[in-house]
Amino acid sequence: MRNKIFSYSIMSVLFFILIFCNCEKYSPVSSDSKNQNTPVLKLNFTEIPKQVKTIIVFLSNSELDTLIKEITVTEQQAFCSFENVAAGNWKIRVNAINGSGTIIYTGEADITVIAGQTTNVNLQLFSVSETGNINVYITWGEPDTYTYIYDFYQDDLSGWNGPANAEIYEDMLHLWSVIGWRWHTISGPSNLFFHRGMIEFDIYPFDGGYVFETKGPSVSNYQQNWGVWLRWQSDSIYVNSSKDGIPQLINTQVCYLPNNWYHVKIVFDGRQGSKGKFSFWIKDKTAQVEVFGGVYDYYAEYGRLDGVNLISLGVYDSNLPRQEEQHVYFDNFYFHVSQ
């Protein structure tokens, strides 16, 4: 889906919100806060996409009335201000509307207005349209950023290769093997390599061993090697790393329960550190509890990678000798990646 998402970056000043409160005394929101404080909240919007003609800003507070401003976009710039905003906690929501009156981007954030202080707020707006099952992620000012989605609704295994048994079962990817892998390029074209981004997916592990990897060519010798390498085994998640060419298996101390759905989020940047780094979060989809797994170096046995363009999913019997077929389900792969 093209124009799926656009995001704000404070370094590029693409979508900038400036909050300025002109009182000197901080007071939380209360029934008397209107009389105690008269802050001014100023909003600047620049580099707005041409299809956006109007921006509507909503400020809401559980104790006070919602404040609304409608702004007409002129030459992809817009400005507005709210006066007499009580200091305290607010929620800001922004709708970007095209010439036909349709909301095409929306986003919201929690903000704290502090009298006498200036606060910068990051706000990410998301496209409200959805068509197809492969989306392109774009960022204003960063044309080489994409989104790719594999959700298995089309019962299509094209592009998935490898010796592990595979099928689409109830709109999920089902893999099973004594030991085997399935791999797929992150993007459609195999010549696109990505240096940073975010990967999200769902996994349903059983009692076996399971692996998620990203791969790409090494800068030093162009040999294919691993970047991110996560392993589910014995109810714990491990990271496979390499130091001076020696593999190191690191227990992240993040545990999981077999026979349960988990959502995994990975943020990676191949240009950080000496080889590239990644961090990950895992959320129990039943309990809705998210755990931060830490920050780790790429495996990158031969040094920094020239980007990644491949993912690999492993399933295997974690007991030796490996004799029994093991099963795993994957679903809802989202890749928000930049060249």
C-alpha cells in the first residue's frame, strides 16, 4: 500500500510542534487552573504533502473542554496557536485532510504543558487508507524508506524457499521440521538492501527450537552473513553473536511460555557500533505485557554488513540427537526499513 505512513523527525524539522507557555509558575490541571495559568500553545507545520489542504488540531483534557483549531494549508506550511491553555496533561490529535474533505493522515500524542517552559513534541501521523497486502512506507524527506507486509491472507507461499515443510494454515505460516529453515527477501526486488528500520511479527512457539534471522552481504568479502539472530529455546530467548569470529550464545533473560502467541518488535541499525546493533521487545498477546529484551551487536562474523535483504525462519528439535519434527506458526510480518 503506497503512502501507508509518514513520520516526523526532529532533525529534519518536517512536522514540528512547538509548545510555549508564557507563565512562570507550574500548576497541574485542576478546577482552578484556568485562572492560574494562561499558556500559549503554538504549532508550526512545514514540508506538508501537497495533497493535504486542511489540518485540524484537537486538544483534550479529562477535566476541561476539548479545544479545536482548523488550519488552512498554504504552500505546504501552516501555523496556529491556542491561548489560555491550562498547564497540565493534554492529549493532542491531528487530522490532515485533502481537498475532498477526506482524512488522509491522523495521529495523536500525550503532552504536558508546563507554564514558563517551551516543550518540543514528536508526533507521527499514519495513513488511514488500506488496500492490498504489500505496503510502501515513506517518510517526508526520506524517499528510500519502505514498508513491506506479509500477512498470509492470500494462501501464497511464493518467495518462501528452504527445506523446512511449510503451509498456509488459517492465514498463518506453519513450519515444521526435524531441523529446517525457510527464507524470503524482505522486499520484492532482491537488489534492495536496508541499513536500518523496524521489523514486527507474531510467533507461536511450541516445545522445539526456533530462529529468526536477518541476512546480507558482508562489506569485507561480500559473503552472506547474519545481522539479527534471535533464538527461542528452552523457554528463553537467546541472541547469537560473534566476537573475533567465535560464536557466542547470549541468554537475554527474557522468558516465554510455549503454546502462546507473542508479538516481537526489532529495531535495527547496521551503521551503529563496529558491526551494527539491534534491540528487541516481546509482548505476550494474551496478557498484553511487553518486555524489553536489550540492545545487542549484529552477529556479523566478517564485520559490518552491506545492508540486509533476507529473513530466515528456523524450526528444529532442540534435543540431541534431533529426531522429532517440531512445529511453529508465524504471522503478520511488517518491515519498516530504510536503505
